[in-house]
Amino acid sequence: MNQNSEYQHALILGWWLLGCAAVVYIMVVVGGVTRLTQSGLSMVEWAPIMGIIPPVGEAQWMAVFEKYRQSPEYLKINAGMSLEAFKGIFYWEYGHRVLGRVIGMVYLLPLLFFIHKGMVPKTWYPRLFGLFILGGLQGLMGWYMVKSGLVDVPRVSQYRLTAHLTLALIIFALMLWFALDFLRGERKHAKSTAGYLSSSAIVVIAVLVMIVSGGFVAGTKAGFIMNTFPKMAGQWVPVGLTSMEPAWRNVFENPVTIQFLHRCAAFVVLSLVVWSFIKSRVQSFATANHWVLLAVIVQIVLGISALVMRVPIWLGALHQAGAVALFACAIFAAHIARKGATHASQ
């Protein structure tokens, strides 16, 4: 295979992975809307194959609705809900699950085709098939999360919800990183300073931790309390931060503590991004770090707005979309720091 063919294959593989990452991005946002509309428990069965076919006709709809009417959510929260109202929440969860299956097909079928055509280097087989396995585990994790809300208490576990979100972010990050590997290649002529190399990696980790903390905010509905800024209920350090025993439970189960830590995490991330941006200014190449700085500022504004407005659906969805966009910008900047830049100018 000549060098030009290898380059063309790399571009095709890169754009394919980038497209897959974009679908995962949409999946995360749709998952956020599903949660915000309280639609996640509307489908009480998991059918990996037949679940892609929606109810057709009055009889099928009534059969699905009858199963929902036996669930804790209907009995304790939505008793008396009409069939039309049920359809409204059903379609969000249905769309979320179907999108997961679409990602699997969009990923696996082209991968098998590319391998058949000899376009994928054999050294990439473990990474690319490993991603597919992670995708399958994500589907299982999603159902494991839903099951926690179908027994007694009609609310999914914040632990399982956050694990589901975290695995989605890991899949997204790997897809994006691998896509950049193919699209950008190695550009060894432009070296990062040790300080910037470290700071760019730390920003990625910090953003991931912030989004994970947001998962606990969502899982405990901590965004619906103390809807003031910058103080929480008139206090810089609110009462009730350590009201649970043992103390570690406050970090994961106490809505007051969870919101407080999420606020703190946001400004820690902002500080780290500014630090990394300062480091980027002395590099000999374009770092793209200004996009990370812009993204974190927009994300903080969205977060504050969502908080003080008591998390309307559209703004909550924007906040989640902004978080993943910030994560993507941080990954892109970190990739440039490690693999070199396109040109040597700042």
C-alpha cells in the first residue's frame, strides 16, 4: 500500500470515528432531556432486539401502558396519567434507546467493512473492537440504571446514573481521540513545554470530574434547591453540608453538599483552564486553548442560569450539551499538546 492510500484511509477512518463521536454527543444530550422530562422509567422492559419497534395501534399502546401502570412511578407519582401523556414520555426514552442501537450499527458495520477492505492497521484492532465492547457495556449499564427505579422507589440510583454518564463520556473521549489520531497524525516537529503538557492533561481530567459531579447533581435533583447565586440560601457555606452519617455519604447523597461541591468544581476547572491558557501562550504553535477558555466561560454562565431559573428543560439540556462540548475542546487541546501542531505560529 502506497503512502497516499494510507493517508486517504486514515482520513476516512478519522471522519467515521468523528461522526460516531458526534452521535454519542447527541445521545448524551438526549439522555439529559430524557431525565429532565422524567421519561426514563416509561419503558419497563428491556428488549435489545425487538425494542427498536415502537407500539403500533391502540391495542399495542394499551398493552405497553398497562405495564407502565404497574410500575412504582405510575402508582406513586403519575397515577391517573392519560395514554396521550404517557406517549409523550415514552417517546423520549424510546428515542434514547433506539439511538443507542443506531450508534452500534453506525460503528460496527463500517468497521467490519473497513477491515474487509484492508483499511484498518492491525495494531488498531484491539482499540476499535474494545470501543465496541464498551458500547455494549453501556447498553447494559443503561438498563441496570433503569431497573433501580422500577422497584419500590420511582427514582434511579444516582450512583448508577453517574456510572452510565461516565461510561458514555469515556466512549466519547476515546472515539474523539482516536479520530484525531487518524486525522492529525503525528506532528513531532512542534513540541509542548512540560508545563503545558501537564496542564492540558489536568484540564481534561478536571472537566471529566466536574461532569461526573454533575451526574450526582442530576441524580439527587440537587439543582432544584438553593436556587440563588453566588450564595446558597444566603450563605457562602450552607447549613447541612455534613448532616449525613457516615460523612462520606454527604458527597454522594446529600443534595446540599452535592450542589456545593459542583459549584466549587466549576470554579476549580475555570482556574485550571486559565492556568493552562497562560501556559499555552508561550508555546511555539497554535494550541486551540482559547476554545477551551471560551467553552468553560459559556458553560459556567449556562450553569448559573439553569440554577437560578430552577432548571427549565431547554436550559438543562443546553448545560449538559455545553459540558460535553467543553470536554471535547479540552481533549482537542490535549491532543495538540501531545501530538504536535499543524503549524509553528501562535
